[in-house]
Amino acid sequence: MLEGRHFWFVGIGGAGMSALALVARAWGAEVGGSDRARSSYVDRLEEAGIPVTIGHDAANVPDGAEVIVSSAIAPDNPEVAGGGVKRRGELLAELVELRPSIVVAGAHGKTTTAGMIAFCLDRLGEDPAFLIGGEITQLGGNARAGEGWLVAEGDESDRSLELLRPQIAVLTNVELDHHATFASEEEVRELFERWLAGAPGHVRGDELEPVSFELAAPGEHNRRNAATALAALELAGISREEAQRVLPEFRGAAATLAAARAEANGGRLLVLFQPHLYSRTRHLASALARALSAADAVAVTQVYAAREEPLEGVEGKLVVDALAAERPGMPVAWMPGLEEAARFLSRRARPGDVVLTIGAGDVERAAPLILEELG
């Protein structure tokens, strides 16, 4: 389907970009890319035969390659400074056009809901292709190039969602989550409404009642995600009875605080949190603190900037200060570096505790650091 195309992904080591790269290669394109640091996604790409260069340089880009960038890549990156690049969302839109597709969007629950849909299709023998922004262990990762429905996540943060034209559009919920892009929740809602109106079939998850049956993935939020997934699967021709038979086996993607608390089963919950984007941290510090207050101890690192320049007075300590006010006396620490944060939590961990790392940047480096500290 993509034979004769040559893609170079700048920032290939992220969840979304690596998924695109894997599927594009499986569908016939020549693929390579670069990133500033190694990650588990880079390891998987190399195992799949995709060359990855660590570090960014204009000389990395092969002649004649279409350069694909995510919104996390700064415009002065030497591999994109020459112009002529294509946004990640534009390539995703091409892939969505190539297959009957289900695209999941919304403020929360996208990865889990998309994972549930792909999992049910897989277990029912429908051989889905999928591009998911997180690890679905039961499906072997975050991407696959199957022969059936394509299941993907849509991103409203850069408005590229409007480029996607799936057969089934799924909206989990609406919330103002990207303050640098949207002035109000109403503006976000209008974007979602335009997108839903362009799809032959659509599902509004926030209008559905949570499922009442037991799931392997705990929490009220997952029962809502499950109801949304079931509705989407029905539109795809899968009976509710069939889907409901396999969905309870789905164990979920990255754990939320509620799910991690359930897993702790009486033990304590220790959290290492890396804030994502200065704009989000400035606007959401109090809300983040309220969510983190469900833990027993928290270490907060410096903000992962991604595409943004630093904002004066905005750093991870805003979340720490808000959390200290939310739960006075709670063990909470401002540890700018991942190494410091890993050391803080590992020295407090004891048998039976659950240590959870949360973030959207290079926070995955923290787990090996914690394990090393624990010996």
C-alpha cells in the first residue's frame, strides 16, 4: 500500500511516532528516523529492522525522503529547518484512508479505549491493525499491521484530529487539556463536534452508562471506557454478546492511580511524576496535585518541555507546592532530575508497595533507575 515511499521520522522514539513507523514499514514503505535519546520504542524499531539514529543533524535525512515530525519537534530542529516536512497527523490521515478505520479521540481514556477495541477485534479473530499511544502488553506492543480494521488514536492538541476521516469516530469525553492550543473548553468541543459530524458512524462515550460487569482493568473510568469500546465495536459489526465475552480479559494499558491503588492490595502507592509541557503545568498544577494526592508519597521532576520553550516561574515545583497544600504532611519532594526522584522513592519503598511512574516524556528511564537503587 505504501510501496515506493520513503519516510524519515524525526522523533521516532515516541509512542505515537514509533507506531506509525512500524505500520508504515509493514505496509511497504522504506522507513528510518532519529531521536535525541534511546528508549524501549527505539529498541523495538531496531528489532523490526528500522534504522534509528540517536541525535539530530541535517545530514541524517536521506535524499528524497518524506520527513515526518510530531508536534514535540521544535521548528529549529536541524532535520526540519529546511521545510517541506509533513506532520504526524497528515501521515496518520493517509493510513486511515487506506483501511476501514476506527479512531478514538477525547481528553482522557483514548489509549485504553482504543486498546480495548483492538483487543476485542484480535481475540475475535478479526486481525486488526492498530496504532496506539501506549503499550498494550496483551497485543505485543503499541502497533501492528493486521489485515482488518485499523484502530488508531486522534490528537486534538495540534488540531490534526480534523484531518482524520474514519468510518467510526469515537469521542471518550471533552475537557480543556491543551491550553496553548485552545482558549476554552467550548472551542475544544466545537472541534470534536465538527470531527464527529464528518464520520459515517460515531460514539459519544460521555453519554453512555458504565458497564456493570467485572473487568480485569479496575476502576470506574475503565467501566466507562468499556462501554465506549462496546458501542464502537457494534458499529464495526461485532455483536455486543461476542465483544462482552472477551473484553473482561483486557488488562489495560498504563496504570492510572486508581488502578495502581487497586493493585497495591493494602500496600502503599509511591509515585514518580514528570509534568508534561510548561503551558499545561501552569494551568493544571492544582488539578494535578488533587489527582496525585491519592498516592502515599510523590516525587515530582522538572517539566518535560517537548516542543515548548520554558515559561518564567513555571516548573515542577508548582505541582509540589499545590500538593503540599492539598495534603499537608504527605511525603512529597521536588526532585528535578529523574535520578534524584528515583532515589527518593526507592529509599522509601518497602515490600508490598507499588511504585508508579507517570509522564509523557523520558520518564520511562525512571523504572530501571528505581530497580537499580532497590538492588
